[in-house]
Amino acid sequence: MSMDISSLGGSSMPHAVSGASYGAPPQQKMSNLFDSMDAAGTGSIDKSQFANAFATKNPPAVFQNQGVDALFSQLDPTGSGTVSKSDFVSVMTGLMASLRADPAAPAAPAGSVDASTQALNALGPPFGPTIDIKA
């Protein structure tokens, strides 16, 4: 028995945009973006793959202002030269959460208290009160 699925989905289905799926959760968007950069399926990307995606996928202006080198150093704080999918998804999801919390603010370095605080604040109630930590 065969089934024609060509009519399923219609215009309400999400479409790929800049390597990410429209309407998908942030982690899924970042996972999809990573997969588009890791065309060989190695499970990691290097700086040249990231730079190529940065040049072709139209990242948010705050990321463009930081530049490839600054962003890649946040993705690869140990300087290994490569970034795994799980690290990419984790760091980029945190950076995007900080952008949603305050689009005018520069993205806080991944793994910092500010980035974690911004990500938690972006969740808002019912997950808890707004956290304000002053250094």
C-alpha cells in the first residue's frame, strides 16, 4: 500500500530560512544551522566553515558587528579550532536568548554569568522572577 504525501503540509509547514527552520524552537534552529555548515556530516565545524556561513546566511546585526573572529572565539574558547554540534547549539542558543532579552545590548560571552542571567530572564514567568546580578 502506498500513500501520496505530496498534498500534506501545504503553506502552513515551516520552511528553511538561512539554515534554520521557521517557527522551530531555538535549539532546533541552531541544530539545523549547524547541519547546514557541516555539509560533510563530521559532527564539528571549523572557523572557515563558520566564516562561510557568516558571510552567506545574514546573521543578526549585533553578530555582524562582533565579527567572525569574536564569535568563533566564543564558540571555541579553548582554541581547538573546531566546534562540536552540541557546543555550537548550546552557545548560539544562549547568545540568541540574550538578543531576545535586550536586542540593543551586545551579546554576552557564552558561559558568562551575564549570558546565563539573560537566558533565564528571557524565559520569564512562570519560571521565576527576573534576576538582576550586578558585578
